[in-house]
Amino acid sequence: MRRAITILMLLLLLFPLQLSADQLKGYEPYEEEEFPLWSYKIRRAETLFFGSMVITLPVTALLYRFAVESQLISTPSSDLQGFLMQGSIAAGLSLGISLADYIIGEVGNANGR
């Protein structure tokens, strides 16, 4: 039974490799003016927001746990409430990172850089 599962897992892992090795047929790269400028800015902000959540969520969880254990903040009444607090703090930090990038980009464009 164990051998059959191992062979099945290897087949499931190796089968997609052939598909990824094939060239994409009919691929056309995006043109310069295909999308408006505001959509590029939203896409950049979205990428920065969710990309920074990967960093801010574990850091927030670590600091939140430290604050609870050192009694700087009160213990949440449930685990869900604690997780929601951590998630909202991490989302606020990620939003701040996205806004800072937008402001820096706009100031740079205004100065001609």
C-alpha cells in the first residue's frame, strides 16, 4: 500500500512538469497602452499589500503574543478575537506600506524622477 501511494505521488508530481515544459502557444505580451495608468497603480498597491502581509502577519503575531504575555494588553476572550486583532494590525501595517510607496512614487513623479 505504501509503495502504491509513493508511485501515485511521484506520478502526480511528475505529470505537471511535462505541461510546464511546453511552450505557450499564442502568447502575446501586453502592449504599452493596453491598460490605463490607474490600473497599473492599483495592481502595484495590491501586490505590495498582499506581499507585505507575508512579513507583517508573523511579525504582528509575535509582537502581539509578547504583549499579551507581558500583560501590556489584556488577554483576548477567545482565540478568534486574538487572531482578528493580529490580522487587523498586520493589514493596517501593510496598508501603510502600500500608501507610503504610492506617496513616494507620486512625489518622485512630481519632481521629475
